[in-house]
Amino acid sequence: MESCHPEEIIIIGAGVLGLSTALALLRRPKYATSTITLIDAAPELPNSSSASADTSRILRADYALKPYTRLVSQAQKLWKDVGDDGWGGQDRYHDASLVFTSQPGTQGHIDGYVEESLRNVKELTKSSEYGFSASQIRDLPNKEAIRRETKFPGVSGEFGYVNDNCGWVKADACVNFVYERIQQEGGKRTRIRPNSRVGRLLYDRDATRCCGVELFDGCQLSASLVILAAGAWTPSLVDLSGQAMATGQVLAYLPINEQEQRALKSSPIYFNVSRGMFMIPPHNRELKLGRHGFGYQNPTEVTFYAPDGKETRAMVSTPVTDMPIPGEAEAACREFLAELFPQWKNRKFSKTRLCWYCDTPSGDFLIDYHPHVKGLFLATGDSGHGFKVFPVIGDKIVDAIEGHLDTELKDLWRWKPHAHVPFDGTDDGTRGGRRGMMLEEEWKKEVSLDSRL
């Protein structure tokens, strides 16, 4: 913990964690004299290639760990504020039931997540603090019960439950909402710099403190505190071996017509945690499917610059944007689609994309000071869960910067000194697909198959 309040703060990354941190800093009197510089590599902001740039995001408090159940429940109160100036206003937030299912015995999957999540949300219903009741939670003891609840004919989940106290948000609209708030509230003390790709971190003469950044164009920016919140790009800027890794996650979008959309108006969010496959109710005549999986890695040689000036080269998974998903992923989405909507099994997807997570081995955030460099704070490793807590995570990050984060979250989000290198996938109980898939190898399989046809 560093007790003084920094005069110059640089936040690297204008995604969910970076934007929410900037907004939280602006709203705390302690930082009234601090200058906040928000930088991002994207040519324009908000960043259209970031993980937070999407049509929709699921909001659920259904977690096997109670701290996350409570944290998302706190965020849900703000999401459900649908006034024009509320987080969920101007059609950003939508109520929806969640059908949460498990398929025991799925290869590579750790069972028990659904059972623990059910216990946790049932416990929340006992307190008026979280605003929902036990009647909103209903057990689904078998496949037949799941089919009756969802009206999906071929669901593969074996058991699960319904949580009516869930929803989804229009992701792009929410990011724009926060970005505009920062512009309005930041005034002259906030500088927003798009098209500012970081080449390396800068250190003081004693090689003990981070004192700024150098951009790829050679421009140097000084700061007394650097907050690294670059999402999946974070592990390529500082050595996070064993702590966090960029993984590409699967999304597919199916065009539907207005009549089909109306017929699905009351459809639930559906999530088979054993396979990682999920569906979000359609809007704008589009149905979104995805896989919350172990993900693809994209090993790339990067150069790390140590505080003493030494250069180290390492292979690090880095994001590849604006590319379609590999063939095995499209086949998984096609199979999932056929289970839910067999009449559309041969309909072409309008688009597919890889959404890049910054994954940690346990799925816990990495929100902590760098253990070996003063003045460098890490706000990353959200493992695909950051959007759910968008309204509250910035305050938690600033609490951690000040040393006031509650003990439970501090322990979950700390730098892990004995992390195993490397790790081959997040073991949080919700991931599907195969472990250790390499993006280039999967694309080559597809090219090889095409050449034989």
C-alpha cells in the first residue's frame, strides 16, 4: 500500500476496469487535485475491439464463491436503476430469467459449480439487502424439467435451477454511458488519449518504481501511479507468468426476423456450465450464442523491459482481433444451436468473433500492487466476469489502491506468489471446450480440411 495521493495517475486501458476506475477516482474528494490520464491503443474510443465492445452481456449473481455472489448482487441494484441517468437507463438493462444447468461427467470439467451457486443465491434470499425472494429460485431436478422451463427441445443439461433475478445489458451502450460520464465529470483534470499504444513501462533511476510509460511513437508520459488495466493485453506489457493469460473466447450471432424475435421475447438466458455454452435472449433481430471456455492461446514473442533496463523475450498469448472463430468452435456453436432451435440448425451465422479474456488460473481478478515495483497497480484478470460488476468494481479497485479493500476480496484478488507456470486454463467450474488449444493450430486444421474438399 502507498499512502500518499498521487498527483499524476495514468490508467492504461479504456475497457471496463479502466473506465470504472477512472470514474471512481473522479468521484472521490481525495483525488480532487490529481490529474488522470486514460490511454488506450484504439484509434477511437470507446475501443471497438475490446472485450467490452459487444451487443450484450449477462448479469447473474450465480457464483460458487459467496464474495462474487454478493458483489454482483450489489452491482445489480445499480443496473436496475433504469432512470435516464441510471446504469440501466435508456434501454440499457433488461430483466431475464437465468436457467443454469450442469451436465456431470463432461470431459475436462470440474463438477459442483451449479450446486454451490444454488446454495449461495438461496442464502441471499434470506436477507432483504439484496432485493429478491426465495420464490424467484426454482429447482430443475432433471432434463425434462429444464425442457419444460425453457421450451428448448434438445437441451443437454441434466439438472439445474432457475433464477428470475437476473438480466442482460446492452454492452456497447453501457460502455458509452460510462465514457460520457468520465468526459462530463473529468473536466480539465482528465485527459483521454486514444491511439496511444504503450511500448514499455518507465522506471526511476533506482529501478524500484514505475514512473510512467513510453508510447510506441516515443512519447513519454510521467506519473506517480500507473494503473495497468489493459485487459487481455496486460500480460504482454508486464510479466504475469502464472498469474494471468490472454485467451480467445467464442461468440456467434444468428440473424432472425421480427416475428421470430417476438416469439422468443420471454426466453431465458440459458447457460450449461459443464460445456460453457450459453445463449442470451435476442434483440435487434439477432440471437447470440457463445462458449465460456478454456479458450484459445495465441503465443507471440514479446519483449519485457525490467526496471534495471534489461530486456527479456518471452512467449506470451496475445489477442488477435477482427478474426472469425475456428472451425471446431463454429461446430460447437452449431451443435448448441441445434439443441435449442433445431429449425435453425442450418441457418448461417451473420458473424463470429473471438472475445479476449484476461484469464487467471482460479478465475479470480488480479487487483493488487505489483509485488516488485512501486507505483504500479494491476487491475486485470477479470476472467470474463468484469462487466457484471461494472457499476461497483471501480470503487473496489480504488479501495485496493488505498489499502482499504475488505479482507475477503483482498485475499482473492492478490498477486499469487506461488503461481504455477504455465497454466492451461481457468479452473473456476464454468469452462467448456478443450484445454490448451492454440489458435494458429486450430486455424491450420481448418485450412487443411478445406484443401481436401
